[in-house]
Amino acid sequence: MLDLTGKNALVTGIANNKSIAWGIAQQLHAAGANLGITYLPDEKGRMEGKVNDLVAPLNPSLFLPCNVQDEAQVEQVFSTIAEKWGKLDILIHCLAFAKRDDLTGDFSATSKDGFQLALDVSAYSLVTLARGAKPLMTDGGSIVTLTYLGGARVVPNYNVMGIAKAALEMNVRYLAAELGPHSIRVNGISAGPIRTLASSAVGGILDMIHHVEEVAPLRRTVTQTEVGNTAAFLCSDLSSGMTGQILYVDSGYCIMGM
Ligand code: 0WE
């Protein structure tokens, strides 16, 4: 059975109870993992309070600020893990950001700073976190990131995020090749569209969801829990032979041509 008891898992990307990272954290907890949670700090500490209240039932043994654009904060996260846990087994990367203006209109209008911001937060951050995790994954480990079909095919308006996800998916493969000899596996989950804080800010997300409900083989969208269960599988020994893969958890949508 799927058993993560005795495993230390760091989960990034929880913003609220709709976050995919929240679905993952709950399933890792249900499988017995010991959790560390990071949140994106803001000036007023509102995010810290909200996320802290949300995750309290999962009894995280670490709760830390982590803005991936600030390498000093990332170093602080891993030095705390080294001190408090001694080793890390699981790293969940569920982070993305692009400017709203860059998620609509002409892709060719994407500015250099908008492009760099999206790739920095959404793709380079996996490299930063993997570098920090590597020396702590002394018993081997599993790194899981979240991607989307728009990184492999053209999805209207996904624009610069598509390029960021393409880079992220290639990061998965290069990291898997480097870390495999250390028994660290790196995989991605390509989730179908889900209503979250990020996706709800995007115009037309409801139309996309209705489209999936009409054409995907399962005739419905996927849930945060389903993505969480796949993440738990990728973190467990049940997937011990898999690395460098992108798993589609999308009701089968991506197999369709029409
Ligand atoms: O990866 C994502 C969300 C990415 C995202 C969303 C936002 C909205 C608010 C990144 N940055 C921002 N920045 C903001 O200011 N998804 C897979 C969800 C998503 O986003 C889309 C989608 C889908 C699906 C954007 C356009 C078209 C489809």
C-alpha cells in the first residue's frame, strides 16, 4: 500500500483551500508523511495567517516563508530542514506566476521583463529548490512539480506561461538525469484545468472547464484530491521505477484530437 510514514515532505504553493498544493499536502498527510509547508510572505502577514490556519489540522512540523525569487529565503528553508529534520525525502513544487497582462492578447507582445518574471518564478524556481534539496535527500527522494498542457501545445491565452511550463518540463528531465544516480526521482504532473485562485483570475476559465466536461473521455474535470493522490503515488515506492516523466491527470483530455 501507499505508505509515506517516516518521510519528510516539503510542500510549496499553498495559497488557499482551492490550491492544488493543498490537495497534495492532504494526501501526503493521509499517507503518513511529516509535512513542512512554505508560504509566500507579504508585508501584512495575511498569507502567513491564512495558510497557517488552513494547514494546522495537518500538524506540519515546519512552517516557513519562501519567496523563490529570494535565494536567501530558499537557503534559510533548507538550513532549517537540515537542522530540524536532518534529511528530506519529498519536495513538492507548485509555483507559478506571470503578469496578468501576459496571459491574454498577442503572445508576441510579451515584454522581456514579463518573460523573465514568468520563467524565473515558474521554471527556474524548480532548479533553485532542487539544488537545495539534493544534499538533504541522503536516502534518495522524490521531487514532483505541477505543469499544464499549455507547456506542450498551444492553449489560447496561456501565452508566456506555456513557455515557462515547457522550460519546467525540460527542467524535470535534466534534473532527473542528474539526480537519478543519487536515487532522487523527478517527475511532473500535468493537471487539467481546475478552479483555483490563480486560474479564477484568468478570463474564460469557466469556458475551458465546460469544454473539458464535454470532450474529455471522463466527461468531467479533475479534482485537487485526484492530483494529490497521483503526487502521493509519485512520492511513494509504488513509482520507484519512474523518473523524468510527465503524468497527465486530466480526465484523458490530452489524447483527443477533436
Ligand atoms: O498555470 C496556471 C495558472 C498560471 C497563472 C495564473 C495567473 C493568474 C493571475 C500564473 N500567473 C498568474 N498571474 C496572475 O496575475 N494554470 C494552468 C491555470 C490556467 O491559467 C491560464 C489558463 C489555465 C488553465 C491562463 C490562460 C489560459 C488558460
